[in-house]
Amino acid sequence: MKKNEMTGVEFQTYISITDEQYKALEVEHGKLKIIEVPLMDEDDEDYNEDKVASFILKCNPKRAILKSIQYEANKQHPNFDKIEDLGKKEVLLGGDMIYLDTDKGEHAVFMAVNNAVGEIIKGRKATLGKRVAKKR
């Protein structure tokens, strides 16, 4: 197994993550989410829906990381690379990391993982409303 420079995680492929390692990640990080990104476009002749890159994401990022991301984003000249790195290091725990490599990776997979990480960092949606008196 090869250590990924971006996250420091030693999982090179999703399939190499054992059930024990997955359970240990759950114990350490809480709720996890698995995302699968197709490796081919649906319009390709040889499209195979089973060919996917899989990744494990942490659902509950630490508040300190979220504050750091917010701090970087609110600067007059935000460093978007630093913001992206903070999010990935906190949320992306492992998977088919080769597809995120700057040289060997695939842009479509990279963008899909970025979007998934961004959705987790964005958090849940809140709705505003008026207080309604409780009936007793």
C-alpha cells in the first residue's frame, strides 16, 4: 500500500480496505459515507456501470477545521487551494486515491469527490420559521 501525500492515508484502493479497517474508521470518525463515481461517461460505447471509483468520507468534520475553512474563505484574497486541502484532509478518509492523483488521476472523478466533500462541509440546511405555540 502506498501513502497518499494529500491525505496521509495509506489506502491506495477502496477494495484494499478491510471490514476491520472500515469499522475502526467508524469508531474513530463516527458516521461515514461511501461515494461511487463512474469511471466512464454514460455516452461511451463500452460504458460499464460497475466500473466506479469508491471513496470513504467522514460526515462530521471537526469545528476547528470548519472555522479554518471559513477564515480562509473570508480573506480578501482567499487561497482556494488551501481551503480545498483543509476540506479533503478532514473529510476524505480513503478509497481509490489513484484517481485523485494530479498526474494519473481523472478530472471527472476529482470534481465529483470535490463536490461531495463540499456538500459535507456545507452542512445541513436550516429553515427559518415562526414559533408555534405548543398545544397541551
